[in-house]
Amino acid sequence: MIDVIRKLTIKEQRTVLRECQKVIQYAPLSRMTMPTGADFQYLCTSAGDYGLISDRKGYRYVSKNPITGLRFPAIPTLIHQIALEAAQSCALRIRPETALVNWYDEDSQLGLHQDRTESTDAPVISISIGDDCVFIVGGPQRSDPRRKITLKSGDVFIMGAEHRFVFHGIEKIVPGTAPSTLGLKQSGRFNINIRQVYH
């Protein structure tokens, strides 16, 4: 199962945007470092019981924000509910334990990778808010054929079941494509990535 399964209304999108801004006030966005030492091309933070961090030691989940020393803020209610309903609509289950809040500016990209830091095969649910992005989807092997999907503001996207561990990435952000009524003050895209971390 890999598909856009729902489109949020503009009212829901504005609520999600406000909730992301509240999370960021409590747990500021930062630019992490990959295990190779290279900087991420986007900014990130987390909400929930755990947050994903990365540095020379590798990718891992922690219970406290390494910048503030505090626990991560709770996953906002609407985002939590969207994730539950998305999984249920595909006959899948998720216990939302983290929501990664990623900000991609108009020049950001995300290299081809798999999401394997979690010790579960529960689906990954993502919500797009802001400008369109060109999303690349492959298969379980890096060499598998790839296709492109344009994810738009309000799209709720799921990767689950046989597609949970496919390679994927972001080729580009398309500036100027966010809904004018969204109220986003700069070009870019929020991606809220909801995951279950443990069995």
C-alpha cells in the first residue's frame, strides 16, 4: 500500500500548519548531520514520545530533545487522528509514537533512502503542507525502477504493508504552488511524518 489516500480541507491544513508552528516553538527546527558528516538539506524536529535524531553515531530515537533537554511536545490531536484514520482506511494499524516535522525550503532535496530506524513494520503516514514536492518512489532494492509522484498541500500519503520499506526521496520542491489561502508566509513545504517506533 503506497498512495495518497486523503486530501485535507484547507481548514484542516491551516490547523495542521498552526499545530506545527506550536511544536516548533517548543522544540525548534534544526539542521541535523548524517552519519557521513554531511548536513541534512532540510530542517527538522519531532513531537511525541520519541524524536528522531542523527549524527556521526547514526540514526536513533531519543525521548528528550537534544537542543532543549526537554521531552518532545505531544503529537497534536488532529495529526494523531489523521494518522489513525489513514491506517484504518487501509486495514492497517499504527500506534503513533512520533511525528517528525520537517521543513523543506525551495532548494531542499532528500536522497533516496529507506525508513528502517523503527523496530516495527507499522505504516508510515505523511501529511504535506505548503508547496508541491516531486516525490520519488522505488522498490525494496536501491536499483529497482523508480517513479515520480507530485505530493500537494493537504495530501495524506501512506507507505505500508509490502511498500513499508521501499526506497524513496524528494527530487525537488516546486515554489509558488502552495494554496494562497493557506497563510504560509514563505516558499517551502512542511512534511509531518507519523510513525510507530517500537512493536
